[in-house]
Amino acid sequence: MKQVGYIRTTVDDESVKRQMNLLQQFDCQTIYEEKKPDESTTLEETVREMELGDTLVITSLYQLGKSSRQLAEWIPVLREKQIHLASIKEKIDTRHPLGHYFYDWMENIANMEKALLKERTMIGLQKARAHGKIGGRPKTTPETIEQIRFLFFEKKQTIPMIASACNVSIGTCYKYIHGKEAKKTKPE
């Protein structure tokens, strides 16, 4: 069981040095550093290489995610792999009895955020419907369907060309050429 440090690179080089010093003082045997801010695979690779009972050590919780939702997404991953988490700034260490409550707390926050997002979405849809907006994709007009079928069967154009000409998706073209919608209106 080893302590593995993780450094997320920021625009401030001093921050990286400060993180490195704190992780070394915390006696991390290995320290991984994210090299580019736009690469999120480094943390995934770090966790993938860790073993049962290891501890992921970070200087602050924001090292794991840029939002509480991202942070909460890591909790089940760490729990499933039975990896402990230690955050120096927040004094969180899941190796200790009270530290386990952190995992429960973060999962509850994640569930709360999901519920709030669902509620906001439903409220937004209800308001839109009250103002006469249905939502979803616009219906394909019979004229557009006819044009799709004509260009495919008569002009022998490719589906991407038809999609572009008719201002619809490639999936919509397939729907009216090869899907069950096509069987309803197949040309004689």
C-alpha cells in the first residue's frame, strides 16, 4: 500500500512547485504530474496503475475536478478500486474512520446535483410548453421527404450529398430511404 501523489498543472509554475513540495512532505512514494491542462487521461492513468489499498494524495480537492460533479464522478471509481483519498488542504483522509464519510457525502452531493438538473430541465420544458413550444427536432416536411427519396432513387446521389442539399442529418436520410418510414412510402 503506497501513497501516490497527483499534480494537476496550472498556468502558475509556482503552484506546481508548491504541490510537489507538499506531496513530498506527505511522503508520497510516486508523484504523477499532468503535463497539459487539456489532457484528462493522466489522472485516469494514475488511478488505473494504483492497486488495492493505495492512497491517492492531492493537495486540494480541485485537483480531481473542476466542479463538484466531476469530483463526485471520481468517488465511485476510487471506491470500486478500494483506493483511499487524501487531500492535504481539506484534511481529508479516507484511511481514517471519519474519512469514509467523505465518500458518502460526495455521493449524496452528486445525487442531489442530478436531481436538481432533472428538476430544472422539467421546469424548463413545462415553461416552454406553456408558451407553445414543443421542443425536440423539427418535423421533416413531406416535400423534404419526397426530395430525399427523389435524389437517392432517381438522381443516384450519395446520402451525405442529399443530407447537405436537403439540410437534414444523414440519419434522417437513412430513415426515409432504408428505415421503416421508407417502407410506408416506397416508390412504385
